[in-house]
Amino acid sequence: MPTLAVTNFNIVCATLGGFISLFGLVSYLFKERFYLSEALISTLAGVAFSPHAANFIRPIDYASGSEANLAAITLYFTRLVLGVQLVLAGVQLPSPGMTMMWLCSSFLIWAMVPNFSFLHALAVGACVTPTDPVLSNSIVKGKFADKNIPKDLQKIIIAESGANDGLGYPFLFLALYLIKYTGEGGAGQSGGARVAIGLWFGETWGYTILLSVVYGSAVGWIAKELLHQAEERKFIDRESFLVFAITLALFIVGTCGMIGSDDVLACFVAGNVFTIDDWFRLETLDDSLQPTIDMLLNLSVFVWIGAVCPWSTFLYNDVIPIYRLIPLGILVLLFRRVPVVYAMHWRIKQIEEKQQALFVGFFGPIGVSAVFYLYISLEFLDTITVDGAVREDAARLEQVMLVVVWFLAVCSIVVHGLSVPVGKLGYHLPRSISSAMESREVDEPEPFRIRERIQNEEQILRQRYRHRNGTRTRSKSPPRPIFRIGGSVIPVGTADESKTGTNIHLDSSLPANRGRRLSQSDSITEDVTSSRDRESETRSANLETGNKSASAIIAKDD
């Protein structure tokens, strides 16, 4: 008998596939009309599917109930996404002012977290210093970016995010090595600061950074030459050609992971060398396979981030209260990059104006890269042990990192994801209100001054009457009602009434007065017609009398 197989694999496939399919149906509306980033939407979806809500995605179950396994899954997932993103970046540009950004972030964290040493703050600050390439791509791509952001600024943000990610290792491990060998008096470790600095230069700079640069350059150049040869000899089909950069990223992530080097930096360097002649980019310019894979990875990783984020720890923790955590998020977003980039923008030729410097300084988001460095740090801190247990200062640093780094990443996803739509709303809303007020003023009718209007029309009628009848005076009769076409009917009373000002104003817009206006209009038409008939009869009679007199005079003369 058939039974339901409600397994974790089936649930994840159904949930992720259903979300991406439904999002695809309205993706243009959200991204190009509402200017909402897919990172923000995916994170919210991850929260909705997480154990905090619908419980469709259960990350702890996938890790066999182990927090360590869950941390490893998150680390490897972020490594994969960052590696693919940085190979696809394809631009080389040095990163400006990263040291100052690291120090600014660390100082703010040290000031806001109670009872926290500056050395520990340097480790936390190193996690949030690199600019996230995944969020950067979502900001500088699309219709809004094409219309409002110069191409040079788009490239500098993407390029800086790639270089920052790779160069985040030295800042992070300088602090971690010092904590390990000098914290708590170097308990459980031997060698002190001398060993820490030696390991930092030897392992971090020599093995991790320089080896990654050399390895990434070699792999990128070899891959470029092999692809050129295969294309010239017609050995490769179009599908394999398009997917080549993505498979190259997977290869570098795997091999660098095995040798323990910086796979993120190696991917970025390999991507730059691979596209150094711009041939591959131009060949794939009109194809959508790479952006499609890019979108799938972005949606998946941010759904995962929304599901695994420790939301409850923001309120309930022993390291920093929420009334300090929220101001910390605001201060880091405002002062982590903006002052540094603004002060150095004159050295960056792509930034020509101060407004552009502010834009580049603000749009340095914190996201996947911060989560990646967070779990790199937690993995290292677990090795700082005393008698088989994690040392006390390292355990507290782990708690601070979990709360602060996750909170800053969430703040950046929300703030940078909503910056464009909120900015558009703030730009257009005052103009819309102003235009509405101006149109209202134009559409309002001019005030109708009754007394002046009556006097002017009476004078015009008197002049017309005198012109027709010469010096003759007209017998006293009630003045005819004055009718203003398209306006109100103002019947004027007798001469006595006009002197006292007892004129009546009827609003033609009221239903009760419409019939009255019609009847008065008919009476006016009848009066005008009868007056014209009488004048015509008078002229005919005068003419006939004159003819008779002339005939009588002629007959008498004869």
C-alpha cells in the first residue's frame, strides 16, 4: 500500500523549488518595479520556513542534532557561494582603506559590548569588515543600477567586495592568534606573542594568502589557455563553454579546501586571470546561464541564512542587551565605511563626485562573507582549550561573535535591501505631493464677485440700449435677469430691490436649482426673441410710413 515519504530531503526539495518557482513568477515585479533585493526576500522566506514559523526547513535535523555539524554545513555552504561569486566577478581592483574600516568597526564593537577587550573586538570587527559580494551583486545589478549608477561605480563595488573577502584573513587571524597565545596569560598554550606573530606571518600571509594568490593565478591562466585551445579546435560545445567558469569555481574551492589555503581569495584571483583578456566575458555577454546559476545560489543561501539565524539570541543573551545591540547596528552601518571612503575618494579615479563617494561608502553590505568568517572563527576558537575544555575567554568570544555578527548581517540585509525602494519613495513622494497641490490650485475656479459682476453687466446693457435707440429713453421696466453661461443664475429684482442688494444667488450645481435655471433660461430666450421682433416691426412701420409720405409729395407735385 502506498505511504507518504515525508523525509527531510523531499521537504527541502519541495519547499525550495516551490519558493523559487513562485518568486520567479513575480521576480520582475519585485526587483524592477519595487526595487527589492532577492537577498531580503529570500531571507524573509527562510524565516517563514524555519522552525520559528512553518517548520518546513529544520537545519538542526540535517546536522543530526549537532551544533558543530550545523556550523560546518553553514561554513561549507557559504564557501561554495562565495567561491562561485568571486570567480564570476572578473574584475581586478585594489581595495581602499580596509585597515581603517577594520579599526572603525572594532572600536564601535568594543565601545558597545560591555566588559569586552579591544583585542576580542578586533576579531569580531574582522568578520564584518569585508564587503559581501553576494549582496553587492544584488545592489549594483538591475534596472535601477543601470539607470542611476555609473558603470565604473558598479565595477568598483563588485571588485572591492572580492578583494576584501580574500584579504579578510590577515585581519581576523592576527587577532585570533594573539587571543590564543596571550589571552588569559597564554593558558593552555606556550610561546606567547612571539609565536602568535610568527604564525601570523608564516601561516596566514605565507601559506594562506600568498599560496592562494599563486594557486589562483596559475589555475586561472591554465584554464584560460585550455579553453582558448578547445574553442579554436571546436572541441567544446556551447553548453560546456557557458558553464566552464562555474565548474572552475567548484574545482578551486575543493582543491584549496584540501590544502587548507584561502579558497575565497584564490577564486577571486583565478576569476581575474581567467578573464584578463575580456574574451570569455564578451563571448558569454548575451547568455543567461551564469546569471541563472548565480540567482539560484543567492536564493538558496539566503533562505538558509534566514532559517539558521539565531533570532532568539538577539533578545536573550548574556553578552549584550538589545538596547545596546540596535545602536551598534546603526553605528556600524554609518561609520564602518562611509567616513573612510569619503576621506579617500580623491585617490580613487572612478569616484568623481562627493555624492558618489557617499554612495560607495554606504553600499558596502555585510552578509554571506560575515557568516563565513564567523564560522571560520568559531572553528579556530574551539581549538583553544585548557584541560580538554574551551578556555573561558574563547568561550565568551564565541557567544559575542554569534550574537553581534549575526545581528549586523541581518541589519545589513534589511537596510541595504530596502535602501533603493525607500530612496525612490523619498525622492518621488515630495514631488508627487507638490504636483498634486499645484494641480489643485490650478483647477480651483476664480472667486466670483457678485456685486462687481452685476454692475459691469448692467453698464454693458445700458450702453447697448443707448447705441440702438439714440437719445430715446426706454420706459421703466424690470431689468431682465442676468444669466452667466456655465456659472450661476443671478436673477435681479426691481430697481428698489437692486438698491437694497436683495439679489438671489442660485448654485447651478445643486439638483434643486437645475430646473429653476432651465426655466429662467427659457424666459430669457423668449424675452430676447420678443424684443427683436418688436424692433423689427418698428423699423418696418417707419419705412412704410416714409414711403407713403414720399409718394404723396410726388403726386402733389404732378
